[in-house]
Amino acid sequence: MKPIFAPWRMEYITSRKKPGCVFCDLPGLGLGEESLVLGLNDHAYVVLNRYPYVSGHVMVIPYRHVEDPLDLTPEEWRAMNDLVRLVVQALRNEYRPHGFNIGMNVGIAAGAGIHEHIHAHVIPRWTGDNNLISVLADTRVIPESLSETWRRLEPAFRTVHPTKEGETR
């Protein structure tokens, strides 16, 4: 096994976990780099993935705490899909990916890290982004800091989904 140093993870590992659901709490923090929330609509919101697979990895999450897509109302489903479309456009405008992985991991067996609150991943992909280190060392290199991703994607998302002044939800 080859060591990879990620000192920023120690804060997460040693921090006291708050009770409740992080996905339920995030929208209350409002839009901003601290919350990583990029945009909101009446039933769902968009947030950068704090532990991305690649730069620009975004999640679309309903406000309501449900773990199965069959529990979403038609309005919630449409709201999530509307935001997925906007995220794709913002990522295309800013990052120019060659493709996307878009989907949900429903349940622990499917790989859901937070299985209790359904969410959709939008992951930009580039030809060749599984480079030699991914293939040989089973390691992924994220070429951009989360702060830089926020600085790039927030204005790009705002152009496709303008928010009202002072909007927090």
C-alpha cells in the first residue's frame, strides 16, 4: 500500500459528529463557500461534494429526508432533475468536460455514503481522467482544491440559476 497524505482529513476524522443529518442541515446555512451550497429551488438544492471524485463533483439533494427515490413526490423529483440539468450546463460552461456520470447510489449495498438521505451525483468526466496513478496505484488525484472549485463553479451556476438577493432557501 502506498501512503497518500491528506492532512485536511484529520479535522473530519477527529471532529465530534453532530447528531442529525448533514444533508438536512446544509440548506439552513445558506448559499456560500462555507456551506458549499451553490443553489436552491423550492424542493431541492445543489452542493459541492466535500469529498469529490473529481473537480466539479456536485450533488443535488431534496430538502425532505427520504432514503428512497420512490418516496419523493413528483414535485421533488422534477425539482431535483431541473437542478441536475442546470448543474450540467454550469459544469459544461466552466469545466468543458467530455461527459458526465449522473446518478444515485440507493442503499448501503449500492455504495451510498449517506444512505438515509437520497441524493444525486453529477460528476464531470474527461477522456483520460483515469490516468496511470488511478490504474496502477488505486489512487485518485484531484487537481483542484475545493475552494478553487467553489470560486469557479459558483458564478457559473449563478449564470444558469440566478438567486434572489438575500435568498437562503
